[in-house]
Amino acid sequence: MGPDDELTRRTPLLDDAGRAMLRRLREHPDAPRWTYAVGDRLAAEDLPALDRFREQLTAGPVPSQPWSPSPVVLQSVAHALVHVPRYRAAVPAHLDLEHDWNLLPTTCRADLAETPWGFVPDDQPLDRLVIYRTAGTTGHPIAIPHHPWAVACYLPMLEHALAAHGVHLDPAPDTVACALLSFQVRTYTYSTVLSAWAGSGFVKVNLRPTDWPSPDSPARYLADLAPQLVTGEPVVLSELLRLGVRLAPRSLVSTSLALSASLRVDLERSFGCPVLDWYSMVETGPIARSCPVGHGLHLLGPDVFVEMLATDGSAVAPGQRGEITVSGGRNPFLPLLRYRTGDFGRLDHAPCPCGDPMPRVVDLEGRPVVVFRASDGTPVGPVDISRALRELPILRHAFVQHADGACELTVQPRPGDPVPGISEIAASISALFGTQPCTIILSADLPPGEPPFRSELPVGR
């Protein structure tokens, strides 16, 4: 298979304009070192389906009782109970979904880590199955079965979220629609075009200096690309401020971690555009986006049901704090049944001053900003740790760095696999942390509520 055949396989709708955009992104004199090749894998029939999904988003919420799943979600779950092996074995066939919803079992990240294939419907053709790995922000990376169309649904959901903040994109074959930024010891970097956004450009780049031809390359490259949208974790967006990159995006979108009010103000002042909070997981897809008047995060998708559960799996009283739990979704290879995200908050159905009728997640206790330091003082991110450990037969892990710099890593080996050696684990950590001391603990079971990452070092150290 030649290079052009490979491009077509990865991006079937690629045309001459798309090839020209790829050359611009990849062969720019200040382009970073590329470590991966991707494509959207969309087929022609996917584009009308995306348009229908856009219409569903703009049509507003699906009618339902405030604290009950909509008919759309009930239909999705009913199909899953018949065709998903994991659910079929766990849920009695006679259960009435509408009246016995609270009797349904919950699922979590550990379930997906143990048997991801058990969540794939047995009536779903596998010819378009793709595998995504979670980044590792919330724990050991896991493999998620996914569908190209479901991944592309992020784009109309972003459009919908941006429109609520008065932002509209104009993707075109000669524009770069989005730049996804990271700052990690090692990560995938790639460039591609987005068929669902008129063949516009997309890049994922790492701002770590070693990935670029020269210290000034990141600023020049991003300024020349002029992406309409810039996304990344808060610590990465703050790095943009430090680098003094001159950009004029239409919006910044903060992902994965909690965004502080002070950083939001600094970013909006420096870049002159709205900064959105985006609450999403690989397992669930986008869940919510920030309210334009600051009243929490509005739920996004009409095809998901979000509820708040207590630690014992029971529903909390309306308006009370609980674990954010998701059912339904648009990924045909992973229909969700009461998937516990590990994040906590309250659900507010009261009318919002912004006018959006969708319920809001308020007081979100999601993934906090956690900073680790190697022995030479360089930052190490949670994703770097997860990547270093992901090839080992580990089901879950918890990592702590104490105020004196010493580290402690607790790992839960994967059942049925050989137990990894302490020296092998230690070598993976020392490659990141240098001479920083680290205690390795093997545990048969990590408590479900155990935070995967915790640091006693101040964020600004």
C-alpha cells in the first residue's frame, strides 16, 4: 500500500484541497515532530447523519420527566439489554425500564478495563470499529471501542456549545479549524483534515520545547496556522500565556480539568475571546459545556441521560450532590448503562438565566489540576505517568507525590496476567522522575473512590 492509499484509507473523503492542507500542516518549516498518523475514517453516508444530529441538537431537549430517562434513552438501553453480553447477563429480562430504572446495575471504568469486548453489541457489524485509548487523566488508560461517526459528533456538539457563547466557526478547505495543545513528556502529535468541517485542518501538538525545531517554532507555527479554535487542558492554555503566542482564535475550549476563574479571566483578556469549559470523557463523549452566564455546565446531548448517584448506587434526592452517571449515548460500540464517571456534582433543572432549557451540572468536582515534579524540577503530568505504565499488565493505579518530592505508586495487577515486577514498574517511573525516590506497592484491590493522582506540591511551585 502506497502513501496515497494509506491517506485514503485513513480519510476516505480526502480530496486535492485536503492533500494541500496536509502538506501545509506537515511540511511547514516550524512544524513539530509528528509521532502519529490519523484520519477521521468518515464515509459519504456519515455526513447526512451528522446533519441530522445537528438538527437534534438545535431542536432542544427530548421531552421527559425531569429526573427520568427520555424515550430516546429508554429505547437505546432496551436494545442494549438484549444485545450487549455484559448487560444481558446482569439485568433480569422481566425488568420494566421505565418503572424499575433504579434497580438497574451500575457500570464503571474498572468494568471496561476488565472486559471491553463484553460491552460491544453482538448485532453490531465490526467493519468500522476503531479503538481509542483514554488519555490517562483519570487513571490507567483503557481501550474504548468506538465508531468514526460517533467521534465526528464532537464537531456539531462543539458548534452548538460555541453558538451559546456567540461564537461561530467558518471551516473551509484553506483554513485550520482547530489546534489541540498538550504539554507532556511524550504524547501523540499529528495533523489531519476534518471531512465534517469542509476539509479544514486540525493539529494536535505538544508545546514541550524538545518537540520543535527551535524555541520560537511553536509561536510561529501556531500564529501562521491561525486556528479558529484552540483547545487544551488549563495548564496547557496557561503555557500559551507564558510563551506569548500571538493568536486570535474565536474561542478557547478548556478540557479535562478544572479551570480556575482567575485563569479564565487572564485567557479572555489576553486572547480577546470567550473561554469555554468542556466536560467530556472518551467513554461517554461530550456531556456538558459551560453556561454563558456562569451558571454551571449545561448538558449537551439529547441522547444521554445524566443522573447523580450515592456511593451505594442509589439515586440522590433532586438537587443533591452525587456521582455523575451516564446512560445512552451515540457510540454504537459502547451503549452506556448507568456508567459512573468518578466525577461529582449536583444536577439543577431550574430555569437558567441564559435561556437554555437543558439541565445543568453545578458544583462540579471533576479532575483537579495536579502537578508533579521530576528530580530536576521539570513538570510531569498525570498522562505521562499513565502512558509510562499502560503497557504493563495493570488494571488500575494510584500515584502520590509528597511535599518532599518522594513518590508512592500503588498498582492493582490485571487478573489472570503475570504480576509485573517491582523493578520493571520502578524503571518506568524513574524514566520520568529521575532520582526522585518512589515506593511501589502491589495491591489486590484499589478502593473505587481512590483518586488516581494526588500531589502535595503547590501548583505554582
